[in-house]
Amino acid sequence: MSDNVLIVGGGLAGLAAAVALTENGVPCTVLESRPRLGGRASSFPDANSEQWVDNCQHVAMGCCTNFHKFCKTTGINGCFERQRELYFINPDNGRVHRFSANLLPAPMHLAGSFAGLSYLSWRDKLSLVLGLKALAAKAAAIDPRPFSDWLRSQHQTPRTIERFWTVVLVSALSETLDRINVAAARKVFVDGFLRHRDGWAVD
């Protein structure tokens, strides 16, 4: 093994690799072209509002176990607070929907919250249920298509794509649906919403 491992890129993946190597006694050097570390986990000033805008990864879902371990190892886990209730806003009338788990076991623990989203019709909700069921299938884990293509193949309604799939995935992965593969989307929804009661909760 080399005396020093060279890591190109100081984003979350590069920093996590450096932490893991250091924990195991392997010296390493991180190279980053930007004047700061963190990659997409960053903030930037908006030229119009002069406000600081947070980019991913300033929140993390409960299913992001590797990220939580990284935060604990580096001592920044105290900067996060677990939110057991989320808020979705109806873009048509501004109505606020509280999104939280009920007492049922996964994957039924969020059924009531999904059913209560007034900006999705019952047709949209049925489409969503069928889409989540298909995404949970093992075949989706090796599907090479962009997630936008997969959604169309699953006959997801335009409103469901716009008001659910896009909202969750852009927030979680900071990327558009045509640039997210099916496996990455499956990781968010299956681990976050279906597999564990606390996987959806946001820190």
C-alpha cells in the first residue's frame, strides 16, 4: 500500500473517504480545485436577495446512515435536529399539509399522510402507489435508465411527477430527474419511505 493515498475531490464522498482512511491509520491527501470543501453541500449568496442559499446536503433523511456516521465521526452531528413532521404546501391554494408517521409498521406508517395530500387527485395517488410498488421491485435496482424515462414507462401522471417525485428527489439528491438513475431514486424512496419507520425523517 502507498504511504499516502491521494483523494481527488473534496466533496462529501472525498471527505468520507479521507475520514475512513484516517480512522484505519492510512495517511491521505485531499485535493480540491475550489477554495472550499464540501462539494454540493454548500451555501452561496443570491445576487438578487442578498440572502445565503443552502444547497444539498444541509438536510439528511433518516435513511442516510453513512452520512450520519460521517457527521458523528467528524463531530458535526450536533448541528442537525431531527424533524418528525414535514410540511407540504398545496401550490393551488397554499394549504399546508403536515406529513408524519402514524402508529402502523412500515411501509404503512405514512399511508395517512400520502392520502391527505389534497393537491394530488385519487388517480394521482393510485399512480403513486403503483409507482412505489414497482420501484420496490428488485428489477428497478439494476434498471440503467434515467428516472424520468422510468416514470413515463410506469404511466405516472404529470401532476404526480411534478408535485411528488420531483419535489422529493430534487430535495434529496440536488439533481433533475433526467440526470438521476433509477437505482439512486429507488434508494431514496425504498430506504426513505418504505423500509423503516424513521427513514423518512429529516435532520
